Amino acid sequence: MAIVAVSITPIGTGETSVSRYVAAAEKVLRAEPRIKYRMDPMFTTIQGDLKDIFDVILKMHEAVAELGAVRISSVIKVDDRRDKPSDMDAKLASVAKKLKE
């Protein structure tokens, strides 16, 4: 299972706000039962099978384009841990545990 951070930024929209584009990408995630995700202020973190994640990122990218973005810049960071199962909540819990030590 992979954990991926993604930020999809529309460019050339003529406005500084991106919330409607973020909402369009979020709607794609809500319709996708194969993955788990969490939206944060700067990135969205997605957990699941790597192929499924890349498929949903492409759909998110297209949703932003459909709103009229003439250029889109995306940043994708992949954590594909293969030695043992990985979970975004477990990663946070591990850090929280260490903070209490």
C-alpha cells in the first residue's frame, strides 16, 4: 500500500483563489471507494494501491482542467513502502508516541 501527497495547482485562470478547483478535485476523491484520503491546507494525502492512486490523480487533474485551467502544475510525493504494511494514521501515531517519550 502506498501513501501519496499530491498538490494540483491551476495556472492561468485569471484569479488568485483556487478553492473551486480544489473542490472539483475533492469531488473526484469522494467518488473513489478504492482509496483513503485526507485533505490538508497545502496537499491531499492519498492511501491505497499505487495504480489506483495514479488513476485517481489523473481524474483529479482532468477535473481541474474541465473548469478552464489552461495550465496545471502538480507535485506528487510517493511513499511506497514494501517491507511492511504502511498506513497514514499509523505513521502519525508513531510520531505522536515518540513525542510523549
